[in-house]
Amino acid sequence: MIQVTRLGRHFAARITGVDLSKPLDDDTFEQVRKAFFDNEVVVFPGQKLTPAQQIAFTQRFGTLEHHVRKEAQLADHPEIFILSNKLNANGKAIGAQDAGRFWHSDLSYKTQPSLLSALYAVEIPVKDGKPLGDTHFASTTAAYAALPEAMKQKLASLKNIHSYRDYRLKNYAAQQEDERRGIRTVQEHAPTPEQLASVPDMATPVVRVHPVTGRKGLFVNEGHTSHMYGMPEAEGDALLRQLYDHIIQPEFIYSHHWAPGDLLMWDNVAVQHKATFDYDPLPRLLYRTTVRGPAVADSMVLQ
């Protein structure tokens, strides 16, 4: 029997009593699955996983994605997306060192956005006995539930544009600012035209119904949302800023302090997240698997 301990006010939990390096029987997996969707973010501490074991566990939730950035895929395991500031022989990061700079939900710009992500801590930076590189989560379902009824009605028919191209532009500007402030920035691989063409912009409802739980949540985020669809720019930007600020109020936040062996899973429909970049040049290495979700109702590809 697994043990589930709530960590945050509205969401997030610790799950113990399970060894994910071994295949789970159907009953135990259903307990884990229910606890995950009930809590939106869960951590399994003290795990010892190979990439193949991480893949085997997470793919029980659905089809795994191969990230558009092929240079950050783990050799022989393309389902694993590497997050790291460690360098290869050419002085480039072995994985994505910029992931999570802005509040976002993984792959929200795809025609089938991610259902969930699982991030396994291989190497965590520590300074003066304190782990660095926290990850912050915000529940968009709790944030939606707290909105005034008039705002819920206003948002019901609105769409926003999710854009991978716009995210790369935002990230480049942030890296340039880092360099001006004297912060080391590892050279990133620029996306190719073919990579960009594989992820066209998507017009997606601002309010999304969760495909598993049926909960409504706000499907906008500052990392991947470019602008409001069919709305004057100034009006759309003001509305987005209002929603962004509402989502990240302290009562909707859970911050995870990493330890090696943590497997942290989050629901990309129900939460968004942001990384803390307080550890460079101390090494950090994590492996992410991402489960593909269904297409969002009433969304459309923009050419």
C-alpha cells in the first residue's frame, strides 16, 4: 500500500512505499495514477532508476514524446530529455541548460500538448549543505477556481497563441541580459528551420478542461503564450498579465527542494512550473520523460 502525504495547500504530495525500478502490479499502479491526478504534482523520493526504468514507468501513463531539440536527447534513449549545465568536449551544454527560465507547461505549443512530465534527479548542486536549483509549481486549476464568476464567463470563449518560436526569442533575450550582467551562459544549439516548422503556432482555449479529471484550468503561460487570439494587442497583453499574476500567487505555489534520487512528476494540464537558476557553475543533471496528451478541444494550428 502506498503512502501519500500532501505537501502544498491546494496540491502536491509525496508518495512513498513504492520502488519504481521494479514493474508495478496493476493495483499499485492505479493507486499511483489516482494519487498523481488528485495531487497534480508528486515526488517519489529515494529512487534509483536507470533511464530504461524511468521510461518503463512513465510510458504506462501514455505515449512518450521525443523533444524537438534532438541534441538534448540521451544517447540510445531518445525519450529522455537531458536538463543540465554540464559541458561536452566542445564546450556546449550536454542538455538544455535554459529550460524553465519562464513560467510554462511543457510542450503547450504542440498539437497534442504534454499530459505529464517526470524529472529524475541524477546530480543536484549543493552549497553550504543546501540543495540549489529549486523548481516552483503553480496550480492553474486552483487559480481558475478562485476567479470571480464574471472573469470565468469572460474567459470561456477566448483563445491564446502558444508559440515555440516566440519562446526561443524570449529565451535568447534573457540570455543576452545574463551576459550583460556577467552571468555565464553556455552556448545553446539554435533550432533549425526544420525543427521550428515541426511546431507551428497553436490557438488554444484559455480555459481548458482536464482530459482525466474534468477540472477546468487556465491554459496560458508566460513562457509559451505569444498573445491573445483575435484581441487588440494592448488589451490582450493586459489580460494575460492579469492572469499570469493571478496564477502565481503564493497560495497556488509549491516549491520543490531537490535531492538526488527524486522522481518528480507533474500534470502539464493542471500546473505550470519555473526553474531557479542559482547554482551555476555547480553541476546539475536531470533526466525528463514526457507523456503526450490528447489534442485540446477547439484548438487550431496557425500556418
